[in-house]
Amino acid sequence: MHYTAVLVNAQHGHARIMAAWREAKAWLVAGHRLVITIRPENRNSAQNAALHAWIGEIAAQKEWAGAKREPETWKRLLVASWLRARGESIEILPALDGHGVDFVFRRTSTLTKAECSELLEYVIAWAVDNGVIHEDREMVPT
């Protein structure tokens, strides 16, 4: 059994939770144990596309530390900077093989919709402040 529901308001949420209860009750009566998880909505595909479009523009137009950087490198730099700006931190740990250090930080795929919106605003502000031009500067999905 797998049941996923997106709750959009209190009335809709109540109806969906009651439907989930009807599904779960039979399983519980039969002796099965179930897990319920309630969490904020994850980022959406429009947010993801906008974020990657802006990061692509930054990678195409800017250099960092004297060289052009791949979009993935820019993404890591921007996420780390955004995390510090909101009071979170990345971890710098000794490498498992004993050579150097590795950086451990949050992946954008785990962001909530609200967090992704905040990150996107941060990336756009950084880009605009640093002279990056994007075809559609109004592209900020909700």
C-alpha cells in the first residue's frame, strides 16, 4: 500500500485525510503497521527549471576565482552562500581517503517549495547585482 495526498486547504485536507484513514484502517485491523509522514510540499518543476536557467546564465557570463565554472560548481557556490545568508552552515570534513577536505551541504532536490523560492530569489539577486543578463528576468515561479 502506498497513499500520497497533497493537501491544499483545510477542507480539502480533511477530505483527503479521511480518505487515507479509510485506506489505512483495513491494513491496521489486519495487523499491519503503517507510517504517516506530513511535510511541506517539495519544490516544483517550474522552480527547478528557473533555478537551473539562472545558474546556467551565471555560468555562461561570469568567472569565479579567475576561471569560468561549470553550472554545477556555480550551484554549489550559490547554495553554500544562501545557506550562510540564512544562518545555516555547510560542513567541511576531512576527506574519507585522507587527501584534502570535502564539503557537505544540502541538496536542492530536498528543498521545500518555500525554500526553493527563497534560494531562487537569492540567486536572482546575486545575478542582477553582478551584471548577469537573463532573457526573462520576471521568471520567478511560485
